[in-house]
Amino acid sequence: MTGTTLTLSRRARHKGLGRVVKWLVLAVMVGLALLTASPLLVLVLTAFRERSDYATHGPLSMPESFTFSAFGRYLESVNFPLALFNSVVISLLVALVGVVLSLLAAYAIGIGRIRGGAAITAVMLFATMLPQEAIIYPLFYGTQEIGIRDSIWSIIIIFSVLQAAFGTYMLGSLMSTFPPSLLEAARLDGASRMQILWKIVFPVMRPTLSVLVVFFFIWTWNEFYIPAVMLTDPANQTVPIALSTVRGQFSTDMTQLNAGSLLSLLPTLIFFLIFQRTLTRGITAGAVK
């Protein structure tokens, strides 16, 4: 009887200790979440406050009143709808073209087993590691020679190739593990190479391709250096470039800058929320494979 009582008391202590550990872990995770979200909170509070309030109390204080005046000043100083249109068109086309190029190149390397596939993959990996400052001069003069430098097509072509280099490296390693028996069965049934690609490989790789589309869109949206060099006409500028124009040489209206940053962030946030389930399924499918 005494042994049973001791066992029950030990179990009760273990349960109590487990609950304490769970609450401690929860408290730590909540603290980390708040710490991670604090820059976004400061961004939002600064965007909705008066310029004089920010100058007097600084960015870490609560606004005396919430106002949209900073948004109005930002929309008056830049053509945000046009910049938004340019960014959406560029990011969408780069995402789609980059994924198609990645799929075709990875299919040739991973399944087609072309000669020099390993060397080509190494070149693709090297291309993803090159800093943009190292390739800006040949890109600038190359696009200038063919007459597309100050055009959104120059950015679409450049980033489609750059994103496809990463996509080819990633998809090529995945396709090299594709079941050979499945491919051989399709060949015996008379399927051509393109039929194998679109009817067998593509459906299996679709979750991974959807992840690449989301990543390529967000990465291209946030690009600044190459678009800033290539696009000098305000009619072709993207959202990050339009945002940089509100920075003064000697002083900057931080409320206006934060308002523009918030407007620039919203499209990618909406895009991510729309495709969040697709992104989760794609990562999960890749983990299961």
C-alpha cells in the first residue's frame, strides 16, 4: 500500500513538473515571437504617427494619435500604383519563367543524364554564389547593346536566368533520385521524353515547383541593386526603387519612409498568405520524399 502511494506521488510530481516545463517553453516561445515581431510593430506604429510626434518621442513610444498623413505624403511623392504594377509583372513573370527553365534544365541533367551534367550543376551552384556587384557590369553593357537596358524586360530576363540557376541545382538533385523503374515503364509504353516530363515527372514535382514559385516571387520582389542600376526611367521603376526615392540627402521623413515600407510589404504578405497552404504542402511533400 505504501509503495503504491509513493508511486502515485511520484507520478503526480512528474506531471506537475511536466506542466511547469510546458508553461516555461510556452513563455519562452511567446517572448521570442514578440521579439521577432517587434520590428514590424515599430514599423506600423511609426507609419501611423505624426512627423512631429516621431521627432519628439522617438520610434519606441506609443503615438499620441493615429493618422494617415504619412501615407498621403508618400503617395504624393511617388507613383506607387505604377511601381506596384511593374513589381507584380516582373515578379510573376520571373517566378513562372524561372520555374519552367529550372524544370527543363533539371530534367535534362537529373533524368536525361546529359554529358557534363555534374559540371553544369557546379556552374549553376557557382552562379548562385556570385555577388550581384560582380556581374553588374557585363549585364549593364550587354542589355545596353541589345537595347533593353531601361526596360522591365531586362530585369525579367536577368532574374529568370539567375533564379533558374538555383532552381536547376535544387531540382536536379531531386530528379536524380527519381525511380528508374517508373521511367522505364513509361518508355516501354511508348511515351516520348516530353510526355514523360509533363505526364509523369511534372505531377510528382508539382509541390516542389509551387514552393519555388513562391520563393522566386518574393526574392524578385525584394531585389534592389540590379533594378536600381538598370531602370533609370521612373515609369519602369519597381516598388523598392520608388521607396528609395523618399530618402533625402541630409534628412529623411521616417514616418513617410515607414509608410512606404508598409505599403511595399503588404503585397508580398498577401501573396504569402494566399499561397501559404501551397507552400506548406510543398515543403511537406518534399520532406516525405
